[in-house]
Amino acid sequence: MASGDFNHSRPQRKRRKMQRVTMTDVANTADVSPSTVSLYLRKPSAVSERIAIRVRRAIDDLGYVPNYVAGGLAAAGSRVVSVIVPSLRNAFFSETVSELERLLARGGLQTLVGHSEYSLDQEEALVRAALSWAPAAVVLTGCRHNDATRKLLIRSQTPVVEMWELGGDPIDQAVGFSHEQVGRHIAQRFIDQGYESAAFLGARLDEDFRAAQRSQGFLAEMEAAGVPARLIENNAPASTSNGVRLFEELCMAPVRAVACSNDMIALGVLFEAQRRGLSIPTQLALAGFGDLDFAAQMVPPLTTVRPSADKIARKVAECILSRDVSGDDESRPVEHDTGFTLVPRASG
Amino acid sequence: MASGDFNHSRPQRKRRKMQRVTMTDVANTADVSPSTVSLYLRKPSAVSERIAIRVRRAIDDLGYVPNYVAGGLAAAGSRVVSVIVPSLRNAFFSETVSELERLLARGGLQTLVGHSEYSLDQEEALVRAALSWAPAAVVLTGCRHNDATRKLLIRSQTPVVEMWELGGDPIDQAVGFSHEQVGRHIAQRFIDQGYESAAFLGARLDEDFRAAQRSQGFLAEMEAAGVPARLIENNAPASTSNGVRLFEELCMAPVRAVACSNDMIALGVLFEAQRRGLSIPTQLALAGFGDLDFAAQMVPPLTTVRPSADKIARKVAECILSRDVSGDDESRPVEHDTGFTLVPRASG
DNA sequence: ATGAAAGCGCTAACAG
DNA sequence: CTGTTAGCGCTTTCAT
């Protein structure tokens, strides 16, 4: 990525010189010095009650809103955390971002989101932009990044958390689980049930490395057990309609059990199976990944894997927040395994 | 909200005084003045090719990453847009945020997200935090806000876009459609089909004002047509499992047609109906809202309403981006109706 | 416990 | 086209 890429200020909106209320205004009104106001804001207990009252009044009267931008500059580090996910349309990530935002907000941190559309170059661009905010931390999805991204991040000294995947060598901290193991567990379930043939339905496997790993684990385990298993894939998003499409393709040469990239795909399979009069699990066994809300409601309920998105979010937040108070370093890199749960249900 | 709320800098991570590469460093290396570097970054065409080359080299050699925080301070206005939605778990909003983020990024704007959990007070807190970033714009969901929020926003002179709903009096710009009309259209469809009784299944109606308006429109239209219609509601999220729950409650006194808060709820109804052996649409007609991906795949396909989340996102981005270049003011407030489409399918 | 002073890294007139 | 000069609003020693 060339250097000319960051033009951080195109012709800007003519913000009229509105006299924003500043800390100095507050100080004047309260008849104290600006630094005292600053101190009060950051550590109210450090100023006398008499002054605290005056400052508080001034703030309310004036409707003062602090300027984090200025604060960030002075303090050499803003209170934003940049979170970069492949896609917000994906329920896993929107769930994680949602929980993360909530948790970080408690710690006084603002969440900056970006989505890479599963592109490593796009990710690099986002990281570049993120670093321009001198963020308190950068959260990335997965442990596969291009070289420039890694270099940028390491060089910046910014705390980094990679989430939703384990196994690469972490830049700093990693929180997630092994997707290959997920695939293996599903395969094992199918093997235990005695199904004699199987397939994995995958979407965007060349971009979604985690889904690819699940498929690989699945196929490997099947092969080890001597159960014939195929991979059907395409490059469309992991949606229900794509599930229908993938399953249609699979039906040209049917199998006894099918594992899906995720629950959305599985939902598509369920519908298409209904349309074709295929009974689940009698004629076709079905498994998904994600344990999204509807999985348990399906008819029949879906066998799936619960990755606990919020557990990941909690752990990530913890990494960031704790790092934030203690200046501990050199303890990295670390991997935190949040595990996953196979949820056996009637579908397969 | 009291004044003590914003402590924008808790004991901060001890960032060692790492010598971040600054613009001055680049200037020195390239043997030009800092302002020339700044100019090059913002308007490459304004510097001579000779110097451009030197600067570019220096940037690459040094691995310079611009500091937006400093830039924002100097330019009196950062290039972030704060987007506040009720929930990111909701597919409508994650879709909108996703698209918005993409579009704004093109314009060099970073997206700051916050979710209010459908609470007006929470929203106020988020707006307060957002304004601390001197954002280029604030995007809110819906047109219902508390007084403090409105005051804060108006006072700040920040461009505001309220999305996903029309009908209130906009603070600045509004992009969306009438949810009441959505309800009426669905009702009309049911009336046209000759169903003699109906119900609306609603989740969180006292917090989700938009869903509440859909229910009101629906009920009003039904009443006008003399078709008996009931409202079944609870305070759980608008999920598939809640759809099941609401429908179970409805089944104590069945009706001929049921309209749902959204498609997730409708999916729950479909499953529960299947379990009870109720045939759709023969015995029960069903309609949703959202036209989520799976709606068209359901068995039978779901009659629903398509709000076009990305159309909203596009229009919002347009409002922000265009405002950004031309300093036009005083043209507000404006409402942009993005409309919606009733998508009739086999379910009802 | 409070204040004075010195920047943080960059942009934006303005001069040359 | 390039450089000089002031800040932007806040935090942070360091005195008092």
C-alpha cells in the first residue's frame, strides 16, 4: 500500500468558528485554573469539595462537553479501541462487537469499527486508519494478516488482540478457539451416529479461513474414520439462500449427513430438504455452527456448535481493560482458549 | 446526567515515550518544511513532483503513520462519524452500520459505533461521549430522543442524521420511512385476502417505537375494515425463540392471520406452527417485516416488507458526505423518505 | 490543594 | 510552490 493513501483531511466542512465551550471557559466561570478543572475531571477526589462544587456548577451552566481529541493529543494516546471484523452482517461478529462495545464503554473506551469484507488488504487499510487514532488497542479478527499489517502493528507498540481464532502466532494476545477442532468434533458426532457418507457445505472458504479450517478438520476426521466425505463450496456469502444453493448442488449426488459452514447455511438446507420431501434426520442428518437463536427452534432442532461469542468479547475486553491499568508488558504473546460446545440436537 | 460523568482519561496505560514518527521527522528526512508534508498529504497535487517524491520516500522509509488526533485538534473537527443504533444484534441495524461504514470510509471518515439497548438515557450518554470527539456528524436511530439529547446536539452545531424513521420533527436531517404505513399495508394485504381475524405479535413495543408504530398502523387499519385484531406482546428481544413464545400465547385463542414485529419472529411462528401441524397459509396466514435473507427461502416463502436498509445507509452517507464538502446550512431540517416495499409471497 | 507553563502533532492563514 | 508562524484544547510536570 503506497504512502499517498492517507489523506486525512479533505476539504473540510466550514465549521464556523463557533465558540465551543472549553475547559478554560469553565475555569474562568468557576474562578479556578484550567489545570484544576482538568484535575477535577480526571480525579474528582483530588480537589477540595469547595472547588468541586464550583466547577461542577460551571460545567452544568455552560453545558461543557470535554474534547477528547485535545485530550488524546495531550495525553499521547486516545481512548478509542479499533475493532476490525470481516463483516458486521455476520451474526457472530455483530454479536461480538456489540458486547465488546458495551464492555469497553464501561471502561471509558470508545469503539471504532471497521469491516474488511474478508480482504487482507482491506484489513491493512483499516489498521492503517486505526493507528492514526493512536488507539488504546486494536482488535483484529483471526490470526491471518498480511505482512504490512503485522509490521505496522508491531512497530506501533499498540496492544493488539486477535480474536475468534487460535493457532497462528499471535502478534500480542489472542482469544478464541480451534476451528479445526470444531470440524473434528462435528465429524466425530456423525461417525458416532454411524452415518456412512457425508459432506461439508462451505461458503467463501478461500476468504473465511476459520470456516476453511472447520471444513478441513471435518474432512480429515472423516477420512481417518474411513467415511467418504465431500466438500461443496462456492464464493457467495454464508446466507440461508446460499445454503439452499449449496444443498441443491450437493443433491446431484446425495449423502447421508451434511455439516454446514454455519447455522444460516443449515437453515437453507432445512428448507430445501423440506421442499424436496427429505426427512431430517431420518434421511439426511444436519449440523451447523454458531448456535444462533433460531437453531434450537428449528424443526427438527439443529445440532450445532456454540462458540460463545460473548465469552470471547468478555475476554477481549478484559485483556484490553486490564492492560490499560497495569502497564504490564513483555508478558506476551498469550493465547486464551475460550473453547466451544457441541450442542447435540435432533437434526443429526 | 450529572457533570461528573466524563472522566476522559483514567490512569492511562504507561505508553513509554516511544518516539513515534512525526510529520516533522518526515519533513526533516525529506528536507522540506512540515507544512509542505502536511500539504502533500492533504492535497498531493499542490506540491511539485520533485518534492512529492522526496516526501513519499521519507514516509515509506520512516513508516510514518499520520496522527488524526492531532489533525483533528488543529482542524477543529475530527473525521469521525458517530453512529448510534439501538442494537447491533438486530440485522437491520448491523446491515445499515455495515454499509454506512463502507461508504463513509470512502469519504475518509471513520465510524464510531454505539448501541443504546433501546434506552433513551443510554442514548444520551452515547451522544455525550460522541460529541467529545468533535465528530463530523452524528447518526441517530429514530426520531424519539430525550430533551437533553436534543439540546446537546443542537447546541453542538454538529450535523445530525436521524434514520430508520420519519414523522417526528427532525433535529436536522431525517432518512427513513413511515412505520405506521408499513403496518397499514400489511393489514390491507390481510384484508384483501379476506382473513376474518388477525393478530400482531410484538416484541419490546414500549422500547422499540418503530415496531410499536407498525403495530398501531396494523391495528388501526384492521379496525377501520371491521376485522377483529389483537395485539400480543412481551418485553423479550425480537428473536425467533421469542416468536415461538408469542405464538404460543396467541394460540390460546387462535386467529386466521398473524403479522409479526419482524422476520425473526415470523420464523419462530413458522416453526411452532409446523410443530402444531398448522398449515400455512391454509389455516394460518403469516407476515413479517424486514425481508431478511431467509424470508424468501422459508417454506412457504414469507410475505413481508422490505425496508431497504442499504438504501437508507446510502442516503445517510450522502447527507453526511455532501454536507461535508459544501458548507450549506440553513437548508434544514429535511426529511428523506426511502419508502418500503410490500413483498407478497405464499405465506399470507 | 491549586496554578503556571510547556508542549502533544498537526493545520491554516499568511508571506515570500 | 514552499516556509513561517500561530495556535487547536487539553494534560502534565513542577512550583507554590
